[in-house]
Amino acid sequence: MMRSPESDTEHSESDSIGSTDSQSSGLGGVRHQRRSTRRPDVFSLKAMSPRPNAGPGGWLCLLLPLALGVRLLHAPPKCKDQARMQSILTVSAGGMALETLCFFIYAFVKTGILVKCLVSLLPGVVTSLTFYLLVDTSIIFAVLVGFLLTSSYQQIYIYTLRGFGGSFTYGEASVFIQGLVLFAMSAVHRLGGFFCGGSWPSDEFEILNMIMVNALFWLLVFCLALVLFPSLRKPYRFYLWTLQLLLAVTCMPVTRPLPLLALIQFLLRDQDRLSILVFYLLLVVLTCITVAWQIGSASKANTRVRKIFHLLIVLVYIPGLVFECALLYLATGVALAAFVVLEILRLLKIPPLADRLADAFRSFKDEKDAGELALTPFCLLIGCSMPIWMTPCPCSGDDTLALLSGILAVGVGDTAASVVGSKLGRNKWGRSSRSLEGTIAFVVSVLLAVWLLEIGGLVAMTQAKWFATIFAALNSALVEAFTDQVDNLVLPLIFYTIVGLA
């Protein structure tokens, strides 16, 4: 249930408490605030700290449900066995989006008590009805999951805005929490079904998917344990539990053979796969050299230096999607897990890497990294990977264009807009620091990249797909020009949704 913002007296009290809580941040901040404040303060708007110098971005909460809905309508025939779970995830994302919108209405709009009660109940009721009528679930499942989902989402959403003050806008937090909850639902369904008598994964991609889901699920459990049990944040205990996490990831019997052996067999089975893996490792080394050089220069990285990482991620994703989709899928999970672990080391100041990671964060942070979290690198990885993660059977080869949405929007279009805009931009858009020249470069670079991919026989284009690509490029370019949200997260979802309609 939603709670009303407190009176002015309660606000002043929560402000005084907030000044004490500001000394703790990140994973520890969430736990400290939960213990040291009374429950009503959790719902205080002043206790929440969205990213400064940015709008609320409430419209972002609709992006993930729209993207999942479009993908559900255009799921390839060979993935029909996943349609039911995709329907559940799509309805769940819609319910969480509605919960976010109702939260805005409840918190920011002055209404009577009756309207507040109706708004509080609306997300759970609508989600339950949608489960029952459209997904054809039992009434008990629909009511339990509908209300549990929306209420849990709201709790996590508010705690995130409080615990990671200044890191997210309201809309960005909604996208992150929606994705987190959807992954947890998918992982519980997949692992629960397997351990309750499900069959062993046999297809190569199914094996990799099971390994990745198992690894990320236990990493999520590990992160929750760090929040709930502060004693685990001591270095020796942290590394001890990290070792146990590694054992769970590599040796839990979720595949035949065990995950570690299955991964070794997968990597050694194909010579071309090994070549691409070596190429990926060289890019990782190049990334580390770039970071070390920037830290050594004792200066803050400018926009053009940061766009080097956009270029590197293009070099990772395009060969992977075209030639070794399964390897790329696995690599995105490994990269996400590595990012999370390194960020935990930095936030909790775990030696010996914490100081170097802190130096790297200070050197590469931009105006979007206003809080404790290193938001922009996470968003770059997640934005480029989300089309692969959201698409059923991504390695079936049916829609490479949709899978390239993140790379085209962020790696190609956003990079071209930034470089051209900073060098040649003369005509600024009204109420924006972005230039008309940068926006034109965004559209032209995306269309040129798609044309080159088609000429090379790497992407199959039709008239409908070309129309959708042009429309997606124009819309993404305009959003990039005017939004103050993290475009690495926003643009791929917009591009993916539009090209998915073709």
C-alpha cells in the first residue's frame, strides 16, 4: 500500500534524520536507514534523493513494458514454448509501471482520501485482473502475484532512491528495479522448475542460459546478504563468501556436465569461437590500459575520451551478434557480474582494489554520476545488452536488427552525435545544450551503419524494416537531444521498441 507524505513537522524530523543518514551510502546506507528511521519516514518524499539537475523522468517507467509487449507480439515461432513466461513478465512490467505512475499521482497530486485509497489499490487490482484474464492463470495466482509484485516493487523502489541518493532519477530507478524484479521472477521460474523435476538443458544455448541465470541469481542473493548482514562487509568475510559464490556458480549441478566443464567444452569446441574470445580479451586489455592511462594523467576524462568505450563496445557486440551470438550472450552476463563485484569492492572500500577503482570513478564520472554509484558504465553495458536479454531465443538469427538496437543507438548514433556536436555544433536546440549538427550526425550514422551491414550481408532488411529504422533513428536522435536522463539506458529501449514493430 502507498503511504501519504508526512506533514511539515514530520518532514523536518525526517530531514534531521536524513542528515545523519547521509554519512552512510550505497549498500550500507540502505540498511542503516532502515534500522535508524521509523517506518513512516520510508515514504517521505524529502527522504528520497533523486539525481539532481535532472527531471523526474517518469515516462521512463513505460519503456520496458512497451519493449516487452512488442517483442511478445513478434516472438519467433520456434520460441512459442516461452510465450507463457514472456506474457507473465510483460504483464508484471506493466503492473510495475502502473505502480510507478500511481505513486507519482499519490505523492505529488493533492487529492482526497478516497482517491488516495483507490490509487493505492489500482496497480494490484489491474495486474491481478490482467494475469487472470489475459495470461489465463488461476485466480489465486493472479491475486497473490499481482498484489505481492506491485507492493514489493514499490518498497524496493523507495529504498533504492533512499539508499543510493543522487544516483537515479525517479524514471531511471523505475527501469532498474523493473529489470531487477523481472530477472528475479525469471530466475526463480527457471531454477525452481529445474530443481522441482525439470529436464536437463540439452541445447547449447539453453545450457549457457542456465549457467548465466544461476550465476546472476546467486550474485543477487549475495548482494542482498551484504545489505541485510553488515558483518559480511569485512574484507576477510567478504572474500570468503565470494569464494563460496564462485563455487556455487561453477559447481552447482544445473547442467550436465557441471557448469565449469560445460563452459570449457563450449569454448574449446570451435576454432572461430576461440578467435573471437581472444579478440575479446585483447579489448579488455586495451580497456584496462585506457583506464590506467587516464588515471595516470591526473585529469578528468572528457566526452571524447569516454566515447572510446562506446567504440570498444561496438567492436565487441557486432562480431559477436553476427558470428558467435551464444558467446556474446555469455560474455554479457560475465561482464555484468564483473561490474557488480567491482562496484561492491569500491562502495565498501574492500582492499586491495578499492583505491584504484575510486580513482577510476573520479576520473571518468560525468554529470550523470551525481551519486555514489558508477551509473554510466552500468547503463552502457545494460543498454547495449538489454535487447539480447529481452529477446526470446536471441541466437535464432530471426531479427539481428532488433538485437543491434543498443549498439546502433548508443555505440554508433550517440557517439557520432557527441563527436560531431562537440566539434562542429553551431546551432543549438532550444532549451538544450545539444546541437542540430549532432542530431543529424546521429541519424546519418545509424542509417549508414545499417546500410553497410545490409551490403555486407550481415543484416536482412525489408522495406518495413527500413521505415522502422528511419523512424527509430529520428526518434532516438530527438530524445538524445532533449532528454536529461541517462541516454545509454533510454535510447536502446526506444530503438528496440520501434524496430520491433517491423
